[in-house]
Amino acid sequence: MTAGLVGVVLWQNSYDMDEQRVSIRHGGHTLHGVLAVPRDGRQRHGLVVYVHGDGPVDATHDDGYKPMWETNARAGYASLSWDKPGVAGAPGNWLDQSMDDRADEAAAAIAWARARPDIDGDRIGLWGASQAGWVLP
């Protein structure tokens, strides 16, 4: 049954976007992230920034974010997410972070994205679930 569900997800998603690993400087730290940009020929895109819930989550959430990134890409939006500290080789330890630390990371990611010529800084939104509901406000 699991193989069938995976097949349906893969069949329904072409992943027509370019994913690139990025580094985001944040104070004395570096966030290891993934920026997924639509392959639509446009020079600039809006952006959805993904803020994780609780737990040791990598930038793609074990590829679980990719169908949502593709939906964003079809709508003309790029997607940005990063590995929590201590996950997937990222420096630090996510267990040592406060909600304010996590919010500071999100703010640093937004500032980084606004400085990019391929991101429309006036069209940046946030997405999150679970513990991200405490981080986002």
C-alpha cells in the first residue's frame, strides 16, 4: 500500500522546479537551506518560506515538502526551507533553540531572500505547521 501511495504522489508531481542548496548567514551561524525556483522563465518570483514544526527536520522534510513546493512553483512562487541546527550536517543543535531563536532564523532567511535579485521582496509569505504556529507570530 505504501508503495502505491508513493507512486501516486510521484505520478501527480513533475517537480518542475530547480532546487539549489543555499547558505544563509545568521549572526554567527549559517543556515543550510534549499531554494526551489519555478522553471517558468520569469526573472523574479514571490517566495514561500517554510518554518518547521518540532523535531529534527531537514530542509525538504524528507522530501515531504516537495509536492507543496511544486504547487507553489506552478503558481509562480519559489520556496525556501532550511535544515534545523544539528540536522543533515547543519551546525548547532535544534534542542538548544528557543522560539525566539527560531523566529530570528526565519527573519534572517527573509532578509537573505529580499537581497536576491530573483526574489520579489514584496511577495514573501510564511508557511508552517505545529510548533511553527508559535514561531511565526
